[in-house]
Amino acid sequence: MQIKVNDTVQVLTGDDAGVKGRVLSVNRQTGKLVVEGVNRVYKHVRRSQRNPQGGRLSKEMPVQISNVLMVCTSCGKATRLGARFLADGSKERYCKKCGSSLGQVSPPHTSHASKK
């Protein structure tokens, strides 16, 4: 699972298809993530001390990770992500369309470093 919090993603399917938004949270066990402004539902809330007004509260619900694509920061297109090892042995995410780096995933390991 290569998508992280604060990444920009584009929704592929559903009522919000084509919408771009920022990832608010990722649940790796269920394979879902919450995207800002996507899959909004109304939760009816009773009056209480915490919520004295009551009424309908609008909130985002999770969507499947398979239904979103990462938006590359350099080319601006929705793309799949790849993972590759650099010469020092660190692992990074990269854009499959333009090949630019999208951040480091793990620190350098000597077992993955290129031997020169």
C-alpha cells in the first residue's frame, strides 16, 4: 500500500468519480482511506451537551484504496505508483508516467545497496 496521509488522490469510481482530494487517514487492515470532500454522508445527531444544536452532521466515509489513483506532484496526472531501490539502498515511491520521485519509503539498507 503506497498511498500515505496528505497525498493528493483522484477518485476513479462511484458518485465522486473524477474528484481530487487530500488523504485524511489510511486504514491498512481494511484497505480503505478517507479523502477530504469525498463520499460525504449525513449523520443524524441528537441534541446533547456536546452538540446542543443537534441535526445533521456531514462527514466523510472511507473508500477502497483500489478506487483511487495518486496524483503526481510533478506532472499533475493521476498515475500508478512504483517502488524502487536507490544506489544507497533506500526505497522510494515514484511516478510510473514521468519517473519522478514521490518520497522515500524506507531508510538505506546495506543489503539493497548497489555494489561498486
